[in-house]
Amino acid sequence: MSLRISFELDEEDLKHFRLIMQEARQAAKRIPPEQIVAAAEELLKDVEASSAPGFIVDRLKKLKLMIRMLSDIEWRLPHQEATRVLHALAYFAEPDDLIPDHIPGLGFLDDAIMIELVVRELKHEIDAYQDFCDYRDRLLLEQGHNAAVSRENWLDSRRRKLQSRMRRRRKRVIRSPFSK
């Protein structure tokens, strides 16, 4: 049996979380990127070692994806985007967060909420990275491990698909009985 519990964060609640995130981002300016990533990875290990609820584990999968996005050599995030992701991960470098992680069942709740807010903020970057990973998986499956996979190849592929779609749409308009 499962039980669905939902709650709504109003604007004041979100304001509170944004303030905490801003403080973490300020602190992140003094912390080396490797330490921020290591702290996020440590959180993942702590959750895996605990019996955290499923909704928390689901959010942490997104955290794992953000860490992969930062360290993926073939993806090579531009500096500005990498900084945004690092700043988003900065909250997890803070040892004293809102709810102490050692509290059973609830200790990672604030982390899960913060991950959800960060995922929403970085939605476009995350969606693009997932699309790139799908492209890379397809290419490796089709061409083997010798396939040349890079962000540039992926962008070229996306550009060709977009141009092809534009040509198909243009042909439909030209064939339309209502066109002159």
C-alpha cells in the first residue's frame, strides 16, 4: 500500500528556500568546484546508505544527473552554465542544512525540495543534456565505441533535423490548395 502526501509551498515558503539558496551560492564562491561536487556526491552516498523514502530517492536521481552533466567530457558545459549548475549544487556542500540528514524519514526532505527547485531552474540545461545522452547512446549503438560523439556533433545533428523539418513544413504550405 502506498500513501500519497502532497503539500504546497506558497510564495513565502519559496522565498525562504530562495534565500537559503542565495546564501549557499555566496558561500560557493569561496568553495572549490571539486568540493561542491564532492559534497553532492557524499549526499548521494548517504541517501543510498539510508532507507530514504522513494520520493527522496527519485529527486536524488536528478542530482546525480546534474553531477554527470558537470563532469561529462563530451558534453563540455560552457563556463557560465557550469557555474549555474555548481551554484545549484552549492546547497549540498553545506553541512548544516534546514533538516539534519540523520533524522529518519525526514532528514533528506529539505534536500529533495531544494533539488526540485534547482531542477526547475535548470530545466532547459537538463533537458538538453538528456537529449545529448540519448543521441550519444544511439550513436554508440549504431557505430560502436569508435563513434565521434561531442556536443558539437549533437548540435549539428539537431540543426539538420530542424532544417529538415522546416523544409517539410514549407513543402506542405506550397502544396496547400489555399496557397497562391
